[in-house]
Amino acid sequence: MSKILFNITNGTNNPTKSSLGFMLARTAVEEGHEVQVFLNADAVSLIRKPVLENLVGLGTGSLKEHFKVLLKAKVPIYVSAMSCEIRGVTDDDLENTNSIKVLPKMLLSLSLDADRTFVY
């Protein structure tokens, strides 16, 4: 099995693409791969409860359903601290999401450590 990083940069501005990243991360988990997710730029807004519960991509399904699978599998969700600060995503938004605020250098480290990286 592979170690796969999903780097998601799209948020509510592109619900289909952002949901697709989570759908494929979910698929990788269900197939037994080691998965990590990194949210940066507009994607940090996806971690907010109203967005998590309501975003649906065209043909890519419900963000909530994909996210539940990742939570159950204890997939680490790395969230750009800088993107959160700029976009007003708070520590309260991250509660119960298995999310960890990190600096951009963590994305580099995770990318170099992964067998494959997918960007959405």
C-alpha cells in the first residue's frame, strides 16, 4: 500500500473540486492506503461545521460523508495556520475534526515523505 497526501487548495469557491479531493482521499482510505490531508488557501474554509455539513460537489458527493470516513479512520487533517488566520478560521472551527494547524513547511515535509501527492 502507498502513503498518499491529498493537498486541497479549493474551498467553497469550487465545491466540486474540493469535494473530489475528499472523495478520493476517502477512496484511498477504504482501499487500505495510508492517507494524509493538507488544507491550505481557500480549502481551510471547508473545516467549518456549516460548510462540512452542507457542501456537495456536482458528481463528487457530500463533503460530510467523505469527512466522516476520514475521521473514523483517524486520518490526520493538516490545516495551514497562515491560511486560517487570513480567512478567520478559528480553533473552535477545528474542534472534533482531527485537524492540526501547521506552518507551510509541513506541506513540504509531508510531500517529500509521501509516495504520491494529489492536488485539488
